[in-house]
Amino acid sequence: MGQALLGAVHEAVDPGAGVELWVLRDNARARRFYELAGYAPDGVEEQEDYDGVPVTELRYRRAPAGPPGRPVGRQARQRSISKDGLAR
């Protein structure tokens, strides 16, 4: 489900535009998901308070698509991801 939603976002965004999102620092599973989708942390962190619990979020960015003919993002990784979705 997550891959389908993120794929729809990528299709809707101008290929020349970058994308950014925020993810919980301690959510290793979500961070791996976004990293496999071509996102990387850019070093910016924010501390939020949810019901009195401090939570650190990291900003992740995905670079704009490169020139035509150069695979980027999902296309570049497609060869290294198995049927079960794990990177090989």
C-alpha cells in the first residue's frame, strides 16, 4: 500500500522538482522504506511534542529526476530489489 501511495506522489510531482518529507528518527522501518524509494536524510532535525512526549523527526529529500535516459529513483534500483521487496 505504501509503495502505491508513494508511487502516486512521484507520478504527480514535476520530474524536475525534488520532494521532501519528515519521518520519525526512531522509525527504522519507515526510514528504510523511504531510502529504498530514493530519499536520504539531509541533516535537518526537529523536535516535536506529542501529548507530552518529545519526538525527533528527520527531514528526508529525494532529488529531482536527472536528464532523460539516465535511470533514477525506482528505475535505478529496480534491478537490485527482489520480488519480496528486499534489496539484494
